[in-house]
Amino acid sequence: MSDRPGPRPLTFRTPAEEELEAFMLPVWRNFGEFGPDAARVEHERVQWERARAIGALDGDEWVAGAGIFTMDLTLPGGAALPAAGVTMVGVAPTHRRRGILNEFMRRQLDAVAAGPEPVAVLTASEAGIYGRYGYGLATRGLRLRLASAHAALRPDAPAPPAGGRLRQVTLGEASALLPEAYERVRRRRPGSVARTDVWWRTHVFADRPQDRDGRSALAVVVHAGADGAVDGWATYRVAHRWDDRLPDGSVVVEDLMAVDDAVHLDLWRVLLAHDLMSEVDVLHAPLDDPIRWALADPRRLRGSEVTDWLWVRLVDVPATLGARRWGAAGRLVIDVVDAFRPASGGRFAIDADATGAGTVARTDAPAELTLAAEELATIVLGGVEASTLARVGRIREDRPGALAVADALFRSEVAPHCATMF
């Protein structure tokens, strides 16, 4: 028998304003950053929503932390729903297997349920963690690489928009243009989340050298419509290569957004027109990016690194589902099994009309489809069909034909995509 004392009880609380650095230390260490400088601390401070943070202390030492950003989520149909953006989650390796993450998740979801946000979202550093808490993988993206020398468009590809204009702008000019343009563009893409002024300032316009990954400073090209309003843009960096004095660089695109496909293709044209560059490398594109089908030689576009991105967690099922547009008319009764937070589960009736409007309410009617909270979150934005999850045993059809109804109802005309890291 060991004489070693057992672990001390942990204390959970919200940190004080002056405790930011100590609170964040186990989170930074969890991500392999052991010596954050003053600039990094200040970078975190301006983003921090202290009142929404929760941490664990062992005695007077912070050993774990988690936070929330106040944001919103775009649903199919363009509605923006208040959402809790879970972030800054980390547990010190010295305090694993102590139930800390479970406690964080429970406290966070209870707090969200008590407020105006019916849904929580996060971007996961590890994809195997959050399903057990009812989060589902709702958006994906892929990397697209196109060789400039083989990027001719088909003759029937949409022409540049009449009256449109492409121009390079400075970061100072971009700071006055992009946030408003983003609000215009993101309503067409389910899975987009709010970008606050603080987010733009810290994640884009600050353009810190340590965030460049050896590439150039950030460049911005914007497209303005005939009315002069910005309706698309690309932010990118240049990675220079000169093997045997031959230019072989890459235009590495971080953000590529447009209000429609014609503007999107026009931005591709200008990205491909850079001298000394042999390819355009879009780091995180939507799965339905149309560029492949506009190319004369589609094989030259290489798609790789399909990655998960936004994970969604429904806390209030009727409020979340009731705000989206439906892909068809129909009625469906779903039984949501929520093992981690039973109060958020139950049986719900979805009634949608031909316009895409509908109602969602609790019901005692017999279930036609049974699924867990994770599975409902996975299909809520239309990124995967219910029938696909049923094929691998993740959804049960209780009434023949119910899967076909679910596929039609949850369908989205536009593939969900999130281009925002938080």
C-alpha cells in the first residue's frame, strides 16, 4: 500500500481580471507554448471575455481553463443565431483524468442554457474529444492547390461582373471595408460565425510576424460591385521559392469570400495572375467551391487535407432548429437522446411548409427517427445526410421512409463552411 497522499480537491471559479496570465498558463502549455511574451499576453487580454471563463485550481495554482466568446452562427436560410463560442480549453498534463473537462463542459452548457444562446460552437484541436459532450462535426473544408500555368478557365465560365472592379488595398483600408462586407457575404454560407471588431483586429489586421509562418506580410485584394460596395475579397501571403534562380512561389490564401460565384471566379483570376508564382494555395475552401468545374483542365486542381472545422452543440433544440430554413415541406418526429445533458434531449416534431418555414416543438407522438445529440448537431447545417449516418449505425429509422424525409428537410443548398478560427 502506498503512503503517497491522494490528490487535493480542486476549486472551480471564474478568474479575476489580474489573473489572466496565470489562468492562461496551463492552456498555453497545453498547446506547447511555454513562454508567452508580453505581446502574446496582451493579444489574449483584448479578446478575453473574463466573465465567461472558468478555470480549475489546485490550491492556488491554475491547472486548467476554458472560455467562451459571445458570437452567432449562420443557419441554412441566412438567419444568424446567438451562439456561445467555446475556446481556450486546456488541462495541465499533471491533472489529467480528474474529471476537469467534464466539469467544464457541464458548467458551460448549464450557463449557456440559462442565457440567450440556444447553441454552442467550437473548433476542436482534437476531433475525438467533444462528441461525448453532444458536439457534432457540422462543417468541413479542404485545401485547394492550382498550378497557375494550367489554370485556364472554360470559355463558358462566367465573365467578370459588369461594372465590377478589383483592387489591392492596404490593411488600413481593409479594416474599413472587410468587416461590413463579411456581414453581407456570410449570410449565404451556413456555418459562418460572427467576427467581432476585436477578432478582425487581432486575427487579421494586426498581422503579427509570428503568425506569418515564414511567408510575406498579409496582402488584400477586394472586389467592388457597380455600386462601389465591396462584395468579395481575398487575404493572402506570398511564399517565395527560387530553386536554381527560377521563380516557384505560392500565393497562400487565408480568406476567400464572395457574394456570388461570378465575383468568386474573378477573385480566382487575380490570384492566379501574380508574377513569379507557380500556384495558388487556398488553405481552407468550402467543399462546394465551384472553381474545379470552371477549369478547362480540372485535373490540375488538387484537393487535399479535408478537415473538420466547426463543431456544433444544440442546447435548445426547438430554438435552434426553428430558426433555420428547411429544404422541403414535410413533418418528422425525432427522438434526441442526450446522454450528457438530458434536459436538452427529448422528442420533437418538425413541421415545415413549401416556403422552408417551419415550427419545432416538443411532442408525445411516436418517434420516427432516433438519434443522439451529436448526430443532430452533425446534420443541423446540412453538411451530411441523416441517411449517411444511418448507414454506419449512428441514426435509427423508426418509421420506414423517415430517413428520406430527414434528408430532404435538413438539406442545404450551400455546403456549410466556417472560415473563422477562434
